[in-house]
Amino acid sequence: MPRPIIAPSVLASDFGQLSAECKRMIKGGAEWLHMGTASQMTSGGRAIDYSAPPQMSWMGPPVLSCISKAVPGIFMDCHMMVAQPEKWVNDIADAGGSLYCFHIEATSDAVSLIRAIHERKMKAGVAISPDTSSTAITDEIGAAADMLLVMTVYPGRGGQKFIERCVPKVAELRARFPDKDIEVDGGVGPKTVGVCAKAGSNVIVAGTAVFGAPSPEDVIAELKASVAA
Ligand code: DX5
């Protein structure tokens, strides 16, 4: 299995201190920062509808660009919870994005999109929402992607309850793609990381569990140890 990576979700940070918050996490042992770059989701989590979002955050290119200048070398794992993910590849690349993760539900040509992401020298991730089967990631898509993201909450906001029925999808994807990074995101913390790691996830996104802790570095270390075990 690829190496363990902990990616604190910056959506749970103090937005008034964004770059300081990122630095604090890196100092605490985080290698990646998970950027809920754009989230404008329907409650079904399939789509991603600009017209009626239940909640919206827009950590968009101008913000990412400021962070990448303020925190040199930062690895920004950009989770694009948007319709038409094709539209934002260049903007996110220009802003310093390291990984561009789009939802399989939001595109009809994932392989071409992965190619476009790679052309802009970013890693490509493909996310599936809780109601999407792991078979939506075809062999061709999985082989082309660098990372597969299994959402363990409906995308859109932090602090939700972990949906355990999503975990078997991690195991299914790990069996088919032994060398890929497999990320879990949503409600993951010290209590829920174990099942994710056991199923084969090596990239752990945690927002509330890390930013809300008195000692984020201890939580990061604990999560990492659980994945490595
Ligand atoms: C959900 C976001 C998550 C979220 C996770 O739409 O992609 O990254 O911030 O937050 P927690 O860990 O608090 O569930």
C-alpha cells in the first residue's frame, strides 16, 4: 500500500488566519492540505449545483494563489465539488494547486479530464459521493488517476457524521488498484480512521478532528500511526 498521508481539511480552519493555519498543520506533521476548494452541493451529493447550494464555500483560485505564495512548497489537495470540473483546471493550476480532484458524478469524460489535469502538471484525483458505486471508477479511469477519493459524508461541509457503509468501497478500490493513493474524507478522526485504514485507505482527510483538537500534532500523529499499523 502507498505511504500514509494525513491531509487536514482547511475548511475547518480559522479563515481569518488561513496561511498561518496551513503552516501550523505542516509544522504539526501534515504533508498535504485538503482544500475544499469549491463546494456547492446538493443534498444528494451527486451534483453540485450552483443554483441552490445548501452551503457554499469558495476557496477559489485567488485564495489558493495567496496561500501558495505565503506557504512555499505547500501541497494543495484541491477537492473540486463543482459542476463542470473541466472549467477550473487552468485556474487551479495557475494558483498553485498540486492535486485536482473532481467528482465522477460531474463529468462524462473522466479520462480526458485526467489528461488535461496532467498536462497542467497536477496530480489527478477522482472522487465518489456516498451514493455512487465504486464501479463508477472504471479500470481505465482508475489506471489513469493518481488518487481515488471515497467520500464518507455527503460533500459540502465539515463536521458531519462518518457514513460507515461507504467503507467497503475503499476495500473494493484497493483490491483493484493496489498502487494508487486512496483517500477518505468526511467525519474521519481517531475513532473512525481504523476501519478506513483496514480497508486500504492511505490518505486521510480530517477537518474537525484535527483543527478542533487542543493539540493537532498529536491527532495527526495518531492518524498516521493508525494507517501505518
Ligand atoms: C466535505 C469536505 C471535507 C470536510 C471534512 O465536503 O470535503 O473535507 O471539511 O470535514 P470533517 O473532517 O470535519 O468531516
